Amino acid sequence: LALNPMLLVVLAIAAAYKAMTGLVKLASAHEEAARDLAKETGLNVAQTKQMVIESQNVANQLENQLVASEDILDVQTAMISNIGNVGMLSAEAAAETAEIGNAFGYGAEQAGLVNSTLMSMGVSTTELVDTQREFAADITKAGANVDQVFDDITSNTAVVSKYFSGNVTQLKKAAIEANKLGMSIADMAGVAEKLIDF
């Protein structure tokens, strides 16, 4: 079976055109995602484009199906929006954080907010992933609702700062007990304030 050389040239040109079109679409998608992320976080487009590319690279390297590049960006966006540039994590750490949030059912964005709260309590970036994983596991072991507990904590950061100033262990105990009692941390703080004023 002999192929016409002209046909081979045409096929090669068509394949090259298709490849170039795909690359242009990919670059355009990166640019659009970076611009959207820049609007959400206040970072510049160059920084967010790098975040988009890194998150996709890390998601592609992971063998775990729980984390997609969007999850990694959700963690980073939540942290940066909540605590500024100090909340920038590596794509790898953001992927681990997203994996915890997805595995325990409260999602990547909430996991980013939990990281922000933990950082504001003094947990170092190198300890964030392990601290959040242990926190979520302890909530589950206690029979409390992980999503509700973390939502309570991230919704009441002023109360958390005032009453738990860096003591993650005590926060964990109080948040779990509040959830079991059908209360929030703010409710418990209100009761404590009334007792003090009594």
C-alpha cells in the first residue's frame, strides 16, 4: 500500500494545525482562569497564571482522583481571600489540603478556610496539613459532623481568636461539644459571657 507523498504532507499539516489550535485553546483557558483568580484574590495575573499552571501540573501528577486542579485553586483562593498573601501555599500543600476536605466531605474551599483559621491561631504552614487531617479525624471519631464543625469555626473566627488564642486542642474539644449540643461556638461564648456577667 503506497501513500501519495502529497497526501502525507497534507495530513502532517492538518495534524500540526490541530495541535496548534489545541495549544492556543489551552493557553486561552489558562489566561481566563488566571484573570478570574486575580479578581478573586487581588493578586496580579502573572502570579495567578503561575498558580493555575502549578495546580494543573500537581493535579496531573497525583494518582489520587479526589483532587482536581480546581480543588487546589479553591484552597489557595480561600486562603488568599481570607488572610492575604500570607495564605499562599505551594500547589502540593494545597492539593493535600483539598484532598482532606474532599475525603471528609467538607470540600476544598472549606478546607482552605480551615487552614486560614489554623494559621491565624499560629499553626505553621508546615504543620497545617497534618493538623487539619488530625482535627477532621478527631471530629469524625467523636461522632460530630465535620462540615458543620468546620463551618462553625470558620464562621466565628473572632470568637475563636478571643477564646482559644492559639490552642487548637481546646478549640477542637469545644467545637465538637458545641456541635453535639446543637450549638455553635458563638452560642457557647455567649453563655460564657452571661455567666461571667452574672
